Amino acid sequence: MTPPLDLKGVLIFRGLLDPARQRELVAAVRGALAEAPLIRPVTAWGKPMSVRMSSAGRVGWVIDRGRYRYADRHPDAGRQWPAIPEAALAVWREIADWPDPPDSMLINWYGEGARMGLHRDADEGRFDAPVVSVSLGDPALFRVGGLERSDPTASVWLNSGDVAVLGGAARLAYHGIDRLRFGAGGLLPGGGRINLTFRVVA
Ligand code: MD6
Ligand code: FE
């Protein structure tokens, strides 16, 4: 494997997933979304997010009346989340350097104009395990900073098949998605981007 790009401690494995694996993951994600439909979360500030979300696994990330937490049920469907697809677990095993499977796979869906503001992934209750992130579909401009929101940032375009790992000192680094090159990816008919993030949750 070619060594990863190191962006402020975030490791980026370019092109880790070939097109066949990307398509397999998209099909698996569509299967999960049939059981756990995408939601447009409303932030603590009352603003609907531009990214739509769902989850798979033991727990899923939700915004519940302005509070960010992991819930064992889909808020609308009221059912448990679907299992994390095997094709997705295989990526975690390959790259996470962690003995246990993740508890949750967050599914982020970006349509035209969607973005994600600078944030930290800090709702997991433990931060020793890495967060692993898979990009599928259109290229996205990924920004990484430090442990403080005001720290300087650096950016890189994430392409379909790239895998990013936020671990070690970078586990709680600020990061976000500034914009997409909508329709430039070719993987998803009609354009868009799927981001999968795997988390170990207390
Ligand atoms: C995205 N990613 O790529 C947003 N979080 O669409 C994240 O928010 C993220 O890439 C934790 C770890 C890696 C990530
Ligand atoms: Fe994140």
C-alpha cells in the first residue's frame, strides 16, 4: 500500500477502494437506507443541515431536540438501525488498526450545494479508537484544523475511493467539507456524494 498523505495528522489513503468496491459499497448503503431512511437533521441552532444522514450499527448518530447523541433507534422509523454491511466492515478491518468492529457507521449524503461546517466528532464518549471515513461519489473539499476551532487549517480534495483516518492526536481535530464538485464524480447517477464514517462508541 502506498503511504498515506498526512494532513495535520489526518491520514488520507488515496484510491484505497477501486471502482468495483466503491459500487459494492454504494449498493450496500442503498440497502441500509431502505431500512433507515435519510433524515435532514436540525442543528442545536434550529437550522436544517444541508447534508442528509442515516446510520447503521448498534447505535446511530442523531440530533434529538438540539442535542447530539447516539441513539439505538432511527428517530422516524422507530426501529433499530440496520447492521453495518460486510463490505463496509472490511474497510474498517483493513485500515483502522483496532481490534473490535465499529459500533456505528454514519451515512452522510451530499446533494448539490451541501456542505458540512467545521466540527469535531466528540459525541462518542471515548476517543482512543480512530474514526475512519470513506468518500464515494463527487469530489469534496475537506478542511482539517487543530484541536481549537481557531487553529490554522489545510485542505485537500477527497475523491471517490479515498479513505481518511482521524486517529491519535488528530482524533479530535476540527474538520469539515467546504464544497463539492457536484456531478464530477460519475459514481452516483445524478451526482452527489456519500461519506461513511465508522465510530467506536462507549
Ligand atoms: C465528510 N467527514 O467527509 C465529513 N468525521 O463528508 C467527517 O465529518 C469526518 O471525514 C470524522 C472523521 C472523518 C471524517
Ligand atoms: Fe466528522
